[in-house]
Amino acid sequence: MTTKNEMAEQAAEMIGATLLRLHSETGLPLDCILAGAHAEVITLMTSTLGGPITAHCCEQAAERVRTLPSLDAVSLAFSEPAGRA
């Protein structure tokens, strides 16, 4: 039997793949796609779960990601220096 957490993980994987496909097929900047997806997700969460639960979920998510760097920042931190300083 599939649990709700497993179904949520499957949905997250499908949504991520769809967003990346949308980026590659349309050429829209990924940050714009993510902003639009975020707006839609928050709207659907609010209409389905209500404002207080949506706010609580967003606050919990913010706490988990607040200090995480972007992939670009990580790549820069681990890149080899080029040339001489």
C-alpha cells in the first residue's frame, strides 16, 4: 500500500520533471517558471487547506531552506581557481 508521503514524493518528482521540461521546451527562464509555479501552488494550497495551514507549511519549509545555498554558489565555492592571483 502506498502512503500519502510516498504519493507526495512521487508527485514532487513528476512536478520537478514537468517544470524542467517546461523550461527546456519554452526557453522561459527557470526562475520565472518557479515563481509562477510557486504562486499556483500557494493558491491551490490556500483554497484546499486554508490560509492558516498553508502559512504553517510555508513557514516550516522556510525554516528548512533558509540557510541553503544555490547550486551556483556551491559550484563557485568548490571551483578551482583559474590563472594566478
